[in-house]
Amino acid sequence: MTTSIVPTLYNSDSALESNSLPYCTLQWRRNQLLVKYKGTIKQPYMPLLDNHESLKECLKHSSVKLVRIDPELGEEKVRLWADACAEASKPIYLCIGADKSLKPNSLFLWCLKRLTERAIASVFLVVLSPLMLLLGLLMKVDAQAPIFERSWHVGERGKLFKIIKYRTNADQNIYSQDLENREIQENTLQLTSWMHKSGLENLPQLLNVLRGEIGLFGSRCWTLEEAISLTPEAKKQLNHLPGIMGSWEVEAESNILQHLDSQTS
């Protein structure tokens, strides 16, 4: 294994003067870039590793094919690298312990399951597309916010990807002084609240299934924030391919608990 540092990371007029994020070291391994927390190899602090635009440009012009990052660096640092990798078209994975017990008993059955789930997701998208289009049009009545939101989640073998959902967490403040606009905004908020409670906000996740980032059935899909806080042993769960149903069950339980708390308070 060799260590290599992109020269432009050292000297630049746009370098940040403060080390606000955790220190990391970079190591090359078979066209993979390992972003490690501290490490045994001493390297000078490189300010541009804390700058999104500079990091993105370095990744774009590098020969790196894949990035693996230590979750010990914390959510803010991992999110910075994830955003830069996404814009540089480089896949990024969390460094997690391997779980050899997850090897499929039959490669044929494993491939068949993945193909079947993608086929089912395609059918669901076709059948539900009128409803999804209608929901999008109703939300677009209030054009102050985008229809969709994308947030970082952790998929199979620790791969970071963005789950697609309808945006239902828009600002709840009614900011317009115009009575007609205020009524439109109130109706939109009621719609998004209903979509959140009913789980319809998650329908765009079928696109994630088609892209192979998540399955229809499987374990819970952890958010980046949740995955970072897991214990080293619990992080091995991130080797599984998560499923929509597992995540929706957790979300439904959370909504029920919130409803019960609001009734008792």
C-alpha cells in the first residue's frame, strides 16, 4: 500500500486558515482512496480537505475510482466528502467491519431476488405514476420549495447514497401577508402533513430500488447521522442491503409514538 497526496492540496490562495473539522490522512490502495481518522502515517494538515469546491475538483481530476471513509471522522466530515464525491461522480463507502456470514448461499437466487424486486418496483412505478404526478402537482401549487428532498443514507456494504422522498418538512411558518397565498400555503402544509403520516412521501424511493441502492424487503435503511453513531459491532449491520419495507415500519412506529406523546402531553 502506498500513500499519495495531491500536490494542489498543499498550497492554494483559497485554503482555509482554521482546522474546524477532524484531521484525516489519505492512503491509496488499488485505485481506492482511504480517508482515515488520524492513522499511523504522519501527514501535514491540508486545509483544502475542508473546502467543498477544492475537494470536488481534486477528486474530479484524480485517478481515484472509489473512496472509503472512516465514520470516526464524524457526520460533518463524512457529509463533506460524500457531497464532493457525488459531484465528482465517485462512489463513497463507510469503512465498516466485514460480515462473512452475509455471503449468499446461491448467487443465482441472490441475482433472481434483486431482479424480481426491480421488476416489481417498475410495475409499482407505472401503476402509481398518476398518483405520484398528482401529489407533485398539488405540492407545486406552493412553488416556494422543491417537490423532492434527498438525504444521505447508508446502503449495502456501507455505500452512501441519497434517498429520494417528497419534501414534507417544509417551513411551517405562514410567511405571506396575502390572504389567498396564505390559504394556499396552509393547504399545502396540510397535504404534506397527511403525506408524511400516511407514508406517501416515500413513494419516490421506488426509484432507489430501480437503481439497486435499496431493496423492497430487508433491514432498516439507516440515515448517515444514525449510522455514524452506531457502535463498531452494530455497524456490521450496514453490510446488509436495506429494504423499503423495513424503513417504513420503523418510520410508522415513530409516527405512532409521536402521536401518542402529543395526546398525553
